[in-house]
Amino acid sequence: MSIPLAEILRPQSLDDYIGQQHLVGKDSILRRALESGKIPSMILWGPPGVGKTTLANIIANTLFCPFFALSAINSGVKDVREVIDKAKQASGSILFIDEIHRFSKNQQDSLLGAVEQGIVTLIGATTENPSFEVISPLLSRCQVFVLKSFEKEELLTITVKACDYMAQKLGRSVIVAETEALLRISTGDARKLLNAIEMVISQMSSNNEPITITNEDVTKIIQQNISIYDKKGEMHYDIISAFIKSMRGSDPNAAVYWLARMIASGEDPLFIARRMLILASEDIGLANPNALLLANACFDAVNKIGYPECRIILSETAVYLATSPKSNSTYMAIEQALAEVERSGDLPVPLHLRNAPTKLMKELHYSDGYKYAHDYQNNFTQLQFLPDEIHNTILYTPGSNAKEQNIKQTLQNNWKGIYNY
């Protein structure tokens, strides 16, 4: 059985590791932890093919730690307990769990004791938001590190390494005349890039002549061998992207088509429902608040029913979301608020908004000047609720849909001179 090119070229040290400089570059948080010889339990969160598994291996190699690896796809509680029993005999063990988001609550619970007691340092890898997929007790004991898709220059560096290796292996030159098709196919995923390079070169190496790779060669060969190229499910992320963008773009026809593609391939229905739940808030929001309620009901129903019947519930929800009015105003509001917090730091809470449960606090004028809204007409009185330094900052801007235009009018009527859109 031949070893895939992606495995052959897997970096073995931080010096060979490409990308993620915010984590492993000079003076970065993870590199400093490694240099200190002590790392926390962690969750590596990022898209596929960005080096999560590689980084876990490098950490173990750097620290010379006993290393145990499990895949959440084919491991259960029994496998976790067996590894933990082995780790008890080997001090300082690292337990790497790939696709930890696929572990059930019970499986994740089985890790808690070993992580708490320091029997293992856990490194979990996930492509899904750990806030949704990892149980709170376990997540609270882990540092979350976010890995990013590779940039163009990093992918080109990987391409050169791969072609140099293949040239040496085949005993002939390999020239990449054009890179656009390779970069497009990779979508920032090094594994996809290396799979494509390996497939293209293997298809072009039937004689002893030099190999010159063009965009046309790449496109033709990958299209002819798409089922082989995608045998590990790389298209999974492209299809969910098409599904989300179809609903965001208000095309129910396309939304149902991509939904059918996922159902036919055996996609986890909860994964689909979860993405619709996110979209209901991110892309529809206050234009139609019922969308979030329906998406949440869909998630609960799918969890109770499962395939094949849940396909109907998924379809109903997808069509509803696609045909709903759209607004990303609340998504933009929290993004702007987070940016403001990063810019201005921990501004003090105005005194009139602070609680005053003790005599000392009252003497310090905590809560002085606070007005209880329900004591006033229409349950409203104008009061400053933001810190002094940013008291006129606008973070939420209503969308152009009918629902939020009503909100806009109310804000302007109540907040004279502040909410001036």
C-alpha cells in the first residue's frame, strides 16, 4: 500500500512547519509554551488540511512525550479508557483525538477525569466550533487555538516542496508552469493541494520526459478522477458552503438540491440542522425572528427523529430560511462591539449602572442617578448605558427590511440625538 504524498511530506518539527505563525512563530503563545516544556490541554480548531494533526505530532516530538492518538470516527468510550489506563503507566502522556466534535457527550465525559488529574494532556482537533461541539466542563479545561487556511504564498511553498520530492522520486524534472488551478482546487487546504499534485503527476508520468503542469492539465485530470480525489470527503465542505450560500442568496431551489446531495451522501443531519440554526441568526436575524425559532425546532426534531423522516423537516426549514427576508444587522453589531472592546479595552461601568448592595458602595455613589425604566411612560426613559468614553458610539444599525425599519423608527423616537441613522 503506497503512502500518500501528504503523509510523506508531513513536517516533523516546528522549523519545517508551514503556516499558523500566530501560534508557532517567534514569541507566539504556543511556541513559548513548547519552549517552557509545559503545554495546556488544548483544542485545535480550524478548517481541514491546515496542520492540526501535524501540529499535535510536532508537540509530542518536541516534548518527547508518550503520544496516544484516537479518531472520534471509530473510537468509543472503551478505547478512551484503554488509552487512559496506558497513559497512567507513562508520565506526561499526550492524548490526541482527531475530530473530537464527533464524540458524544458520554465519550467526552470519559475524558474529564484524566484531564483534570493530569493523567493526560488532551489535544483535540476539530473543524467545528468547539463552543457547540465540546461539552463545557471539558472545554473549560482546554485552551482553544484557532488555525487558519493557508495563504497563497504558503501553498506555493508546499507546491515547490511536493514537486521537488516527486521529481526526485521519478528521476525527472517537474515544472509547475501555472498554479491557478491547483490553488483554486486546494481552497486553502494543504491536503487537497498535495492530493491534487500527486494525482496530476502520476497521470502525467507515463514516459520519461519532463513533466510540465498547466491549469488545463490540472482541471482535466481532477475532473476525470473526482471520485478518487474526493475519496476522503474533501467536497463535504464545498457542498455545505454551497448550501449555506444558496439559502443566504434566497434560492430555495438550490438550497434543496445541495441538501439532497448531503442527505444522499449520508451527512450527519444534526450537522446540517446546526448550520441552518447559525444561518437563521447570522443572515436572517431581526428581519424575521421566527426563523431562529423554526431552525431551533428543526434541530430538536432532527435529534429526536433521525433519518429517513428528518429529511422532510430539513427540507421545510431550508426552504423557509431561503425564502425569508434577510438581515445581518445583529451579526455586524456584535462584530463591531467586539472590535470596540479590543480597541478601547475594559472601560469602567458608569457609577449609576453599578449595584450598591453595601453601605460603602452607596457612600461611593454606586447606583446614584439610575432610573428604573418601568417607572416611566412606555417603560422607557433616556439614560446613558455605555461607558463615558464611547457613549455616542453606534454599534447596531437596523437593516432595510420592514421589521427593522420599525425598530429604527422606535429608536429614533426614543433616543433623541443618539440613534441618528
